[in-house]
Amino acid sequence: MINHMQDEVADFSFVLTFNQDVYLSSAWNGALEIHQHTNGGETTATVPDLREFHPDDYPLKTFAVDGEPFIALHAGDYCRYIPSATMNAREVPIAPKEGTTPGIIMYVRIGEDISDSTLELEYTFHRLLRSDPLARIAGCCLGIWLVALIIFAITSAQIKKYKMLHERDNIIINESIETFTGFIDAKDPYTNGHSKRVAQYTRLIAEEMGFEGEELDRIYYIALLHDCGKIGVPDHILGKPGRLDLDEYQIIKTHTVRGGEILSRFKSLNDAGMGHSITTSVMTETATRREKIPTEDR
């Protein structure tokens, strides 16, 4: 018996109801549940393997021919064949396009047949998802979703890692620049802390102008370094307690040009040199040292 469906067949059995007398001799690849009507009642017995049938072990009506036992079934009697899970029986459940091979030997009188007997199949089938087009589509969609989820998770982790590295780099850059400007401010006690105050005010002004994010940070760092050119001004000029003479005044004015040259090599800050020039041009640095400027040059 072949399963021609696309689904798996389970709990398979068939019932054969006879319309005349038959005599069961042997059966294999399954059990037989035999129903006999005797004296107005019904006798039922299940024989796992009819090849090993012993009449004394069952309450069935039998007779023997040359020592071979036969089970007599009359019109209306029936037997249920239940396939066994053996290699020869083609195990159940029965997969699509597979089958099971029942084996029964029975005899009828000469000239008679059992073609008018009734055969009833009983089974249940399990829908196999792999045979359902919608299930395959759903499986593909699930696979695509899982791949997208994995890509999203990996991308999110990379973005998070990048943000952490970016924040760490910003902290390092900020601390490095503040340390450098601290060295510069230390050369000139008169303007100590000036660079940081200028950077903070510049940041506030830039925020009001609509700058944000990395551009705002860039403006802050450039403003923080606007006095870096003082590193090339001699200490005796920066720390001179009295007024500067004309030559000293010309020297101290060059710190803006020196600062621009220094920052032009600062590739991490785009247009740092230009930004420095613009920043210093709008800051009246000389006003903070007004007392040191010669009277004829005010």
C-alpha cells in the first residue's frame, strides 16, 4: 500500500469484512485483530504474528489440516490489520510516496472469491511543513528576518564600539589640548586661564549661531589653542612687569602668526590654521595687555 499524498500517514490500519467463509492461515508484517461471531456473541483476539499462532493460546474457533491450524471466519466476521514497525513492513508512519507491505494468506472454497468483501482503511495524516508552500515561504521570511537581525545586532555593536572609541578619543584630545594650553598659560601668568575662558565663550557663541556636534567641538578646540603661538615668545617679554617697547611689542604680535603656522600642521582639526586666524582676529588680545603697549602705539 503506497502513500500517494504529500503528507505523512500515521495510525494506519485497515479492516477487512468478509461476505463468505474464509480460512486464515498466516499473516506477517503486522498484527491481526480477529473478530468472530459465535453463538450469538463475538469473540475478539489480537495475534501479533499469525505465523506463530497456537490455537490453545486464543479463544478463537479453529481447525487443523495436516497439523496446520486455520482460523475460520464466516460472513460478517472481520479482521483488522495493524502494520508493525519492522524493516520488512516498511515502517509506519508512512512517508510521502512510500508504502507498507501487508502479508496475509487465506483460503476460500474452490470457485469462490472475496472480491465482494469490504475493505476499510483507517489512518491519520500529519501535515509536513516542508510540503506546504506557505510554510516554505514563511521559513524563507524567517531566515531573512534572522539574517537581518544578526546584521542589525552586529552593526549596532560596531556603532556602539565606534561611539565609545570616539568619546574616548575626544576625551584624550581634550585633555591633551588642555594640558598643552596649560603650559602656554603658565608662560604668561598675566593671562593664566585665559585660553579656557575664551574657548568656553566661543563654544557658547557658536551654539547660538547653530553649530553642533563635531563642528562645535572643532570650534572649541581651535579657540582653546588660539594662543598657542605664545610658545615661541620669549619668557622675558611675556613676563615683563613694565610696558613693552616697540621691538617687544612687534615680537609679541607675531604669536598669532606663529599660532597659525603651528595649527596648520594639526591635521586632525580641519582648517585649524584658518580658524585660528579668524578667532584671533576677533579677540582683542592686545587689550588685555593694554598697560604694556607703548603710549605712542595705542
